[in-house]
Amino acid sequence: MILLDGKKTAADIKEEISLEVRDLKNNGKKTPHLAAVIVGNDGASITYVNAKVKACERVGFESSLIRLPEETTEEELLNEIAVLNVDNNIDGFIVQLPLPKHINEQKILMAVDPDKDVDGFHPTNVGKMALNLPTFISATPFGILELLDRYNVETSGKHVVVLGRSHIVGSPMSILLSQKRKIGNATVTMCHSRTQNLKDITLQADIIVAAIGIPEFVKADMVKDNVTIIDVGITRVGDTSKKNGYRLIGDVDFNEVSKKAAYITPVPGGVGPMTIAMLLKNTLLACERKS
Ligand code: GUN
């Protein structure tokens, strides 16, 4: 079994980005600048956004964190986005999801300038991704493609089973892996909560991408020998032995499934760190596109 080490791979990517930023600065070019907007006090979201901002600092980017209160209205958030859209100093920005219930998420995502949409969530960018045109690929699917690429995991002609149809992971992952691209050309089956005979399907998978948010859902009897496992799950469960009071559990029962797998991502330290690295990569791209 080979561990797909997202932590190490993300560190390598961030090092590569740092060198590019150093070159940009040495050549008198603009320093990439990412802004992140967060509304409300969701603990997990605050942790993720802080990690994104910290990662910017590490690679030499500029960053802005815009924290808005839970009561922020949709109109106020739209105004904030309008300001970021026209701020020439900001190359890309993200609005951390989920948003409070009184705000229409789709309306917010559609207000972001597609050229600054480094999350790749705007319908224009989702459309370009679906057509295999150059665009910002969302950080999590982009990170998974990069991880498979750097570990030389063959996808061409393989049967990939994607568990989950979310807009952020499952849906783009199934589209990307079926496309004619370096990490692609797979036969993809997309499974979701209404799928019948799920085990019959997962047993046929060469690669499983698990993105359903149910801790340890994928068990050893659901996979064949030498399967490749990409575990996108990051459910927090209480753990008093940890300093922060919780630990992260993936969608895959790592202990038993890793015994049958050829490649597997750990949780934490697999897909999560890659997501942040690819957000930085998209921001660098946004900055370079402008100049
Ligand atoms: N919430 C969970 N994942 C993401 C992400 O990749 N981007 C944003 N903006 N919010 C998220």
C-alpha cells in the first residue's frame, strides 16, 4: 500500500509557488493577492479560512480576511463582493461556504467576477470546466487530479466510482475524470443517496472517490484488492484526548480498507492540504493572467 501523502505533496507545490512568487517580485511584477470572505461564526469554516490565509503568507502572497457577522444581509454581502470585483489589488477571492441560511448561496456565487473566482464556483467557470476549456478548476477536484498525477496513478480506461454528487466535489470530479485529459479518460460511475446495490458497484471500482460526509462509510468488503482510494471526508468527532477537542474522520474505514488498497489518502493529511495548495495555484494563475 502506498500512502498518497497530501501533506508532503502540498508542501512541494507551495515551495514551487514560493519560487514563482520570488521571481515575480524580483522582476518587479505584482505580488498575488487573495481575499477570503467569511460570514458568521462556524468553527470549521473559520479554521479553514484561517488556514488559507496563513498559507498565503507562507508562499509570499498578500492576503485579506474579511469577517462579517452572522446577521449580514444578502445585500451587504453583495456590496462587499462588488467592492472586491473592482479592486485591482485583489487578484482572486473566495466566499467561504456554507453561508448563513438567509443568504442565497447561488446568488452570491454568481456575483463574483469569473476572472477572480479562484474557487471556480461561478456558473461560467463550472461551464468552462465541463467543456474542458481553460478555467479555474475548484480546489478540491484540482487537488485530487494533482495528487493522482504526482503519484503516477493510472486513470485512463479505469473504472472510477465517485460517491457523492455535491457541486464542490462529486459532480466536478465525475466530469473531470471522464474527460480527455492527462488525468482522466476514466469510465466514471457517479453514486449518490438513491443509488441501489451500491456495494455491487464499488466492488467494480479501480478508483473510489468518497465524498459523502459519512464517517467510515466505505468498508473493506465494499472494495476489491489493489483499489485506489481518495477520501474527501473530514467529519469532526469529539475527542477529549486532543488539544482542540476533536479529530477528523474520513468517509473510508482506513484501518481495514488500507489493507486491500494499492494507494490511499489518509485523513487528515490527504486531500485537505491539497485543496489549499491548489487554491494558491489558482490565485497565482489569476494574477499572471492579468499581467
Ligand atoms: N467550503 C467547503 N469547501 C470549500 C471551498 O473549497 N471553498 C469555499 N469557498 N468554501 C468551501
